[in-house]
Amino acid sequence: MNNPMSLEGKTIIVTGAGRGFGRSHALLLASRGARVVVADYGVNLDGTGTSPDPANEVTYANRDRIIVQELEGLCAPGLSH
């Protein structure tokens, strides 16, 4: 029987996946079989600084399903991110 909740074979980008709702969504999607791109700047809760640590923590738990994606350089020139 086919599982209608399966996301096997899908790749999903989750922005803000290092913390909060984004993190919860990334983990849920990975548990359903999706490959998840974790897109997160890793800023502090007050909006300052950057760190790969939040995204790396999400990835560590699901190494086979989650990909850490660096955001730097992905935006087209002239677009803010």
C-alpha cells in the first residue's frame, strides 16, 4: 500500500530551518522521506551575528536526509536577502 504522507523522492527547501517553526518543519519533512535543504543564516534571536550552528544541529539529527545550504551568494545581484 502506498503511504499518501510519504515525501520520498522530493527535495524541499526550508528557509529559517535552524530554529523554531522552520526547524520543526525541516525535521518533519525529513521524517516523511523528503531530502531537505536547510537554508538558514543562523542569526541570534535578536537578529545580530551569523552562525552555521543552528543549521548544523538540524542536519546532525538527520544526516541522510538533510542538506545544509549556505545562503551567501545564492541571491541574484540587486536582490536583498
